[in-house]
Amino acid sequence: MNMTHLSELFWNASMEEMKQGYVFDQEHEVYECLVCGKRYEKGIIYQDEGVLYEAEKYVRRHIASEHTSMVDFLLGLDKKWTGLTELQRTLLNYFQMGLSDQEIVKELDGGSSSTIRNHRFTLREKMKQAKVFLSIMELVEERSSHKSKYIHIHDSPSLLDERHAITEQENEEILKIYFNQGLDGPLKEFPKKEKRRIVIMRYLTKLFDVQKHYSEKEVNEILKARLDDYVTLRRYLIEYGFMDREADGSRYWVKSKAK
């Protein structure tokens, strides 16, 4: 399983929120699934198979029915996010299933119980190291007087290098230059530099509903209001991984949230 398109909401969630799989948006009073972004409004009663659920209970039910569990989802993430080898991922899956060391040896069709115990020890040491590293980073971020917050682009591997490290200040400056009539107005021109294109594409993604599918005509109409050459905008939204489409171009959708 290769789940690479994680929302900014996911990365801003606390460890406890990641474990439970949802966050509560105080401003809008909604519970939002960290996996798919579905939202459930507090105070609304939801019905499923004749049973009524309040919003928080229903989002938990949604996660269990649609995403199996958060441990399954997190274990399914790409190695670049978990740092786990394929063997470690497999072992952790067996551990969370409650299998004994001897049972795991049988499942792996080889090895020994002592080898499995060593793996358990190594993974627990990795957990300790992760806690220390997280604490160090949080302290460094809190005390740094020159920190620049970086915007989250999205999780396409092709956009994960130093060329695409864009600070909030850079993002705002680029948008002001190219949307010189305001963010609701048209683009002055389409930039030639890649970093600027990415900022523009990221912003244009906000014009689309993350939970909706669009026809090519609908996409064109939305983009045409920003630039006459809407075909170029549409092409780069796909090329840079902000949107995806059916092979025949019949449907388009946002691949990840770009808040």
C-alpha cells in the first residue's frame, strides 16, 4: 500500500490525534477524518443501518469501516514517512495482531523466536530514539529566533527536494506579484520559474472541492477565470501532482489538500 498524498491537516495533527484518526475543528465545530478529510458536524445525528450516532462516535465508525484502523493506515504509509523496512512493517503488523514469537516464526516460514525477540527490542529502541528526536526538534523550534515556517506543498516524491522548500513569506510574496489584482482576480502571467509555478498551482488547488470530481469542462471554466491559457494551468496541476484524472480525461479531482 502506497499512501503518499497526506493532507496538511494530517501533518499538523498531534500524535494523539494521529492515533485516533481525526481532529476536532473548534472554529467550525466539525470532526474531520485525517485519512480522507470527511467532516462530521457536532450536534448533527448521523444514521447508519438504523442506528443513530452523534458526530464523534460516527467519525470513529467511519474510520473503522472505511479505513480499517489507524494502525493499518499508518503501517501502509510509504517508507519515507515511517522509516520502516518491509520486514519491520510486517513484524509490526504481526505484533499488533497479537501473535506470539513462535507464531510469527511460522508466518515468516523461517527464523527463530530469539530473532523475533531481537526485532522487538530493536523497534522499542527505535521508539525511544524517535521520542528523544521529537523532543529535541520541538525545543529547537521553540527557541529558534530565526525560524521560517515552510508551507506544505503536498507529498508527491517529485516535489520533495530543497528547490521546493517554500516559506510562508515567499509564498505570500509570489502570490502578490502574480495576483496583482488580489487573490480573487486573474493571474498577471504564468511564471517561468518552477518554484513560482508550484506556489501558483498550490493556490489554484484551493478553487476545487477536495471531495468532488469535476468534468474537464468544469475544470476549464474554473481556471479560465484566472488565465486565458487555462490548458497550461490544467496541465501543470496534473504534472505537479496537485490533481489527477481518468485516463480518458472524463473526471478530475484534487489529490491532496493544499490549505
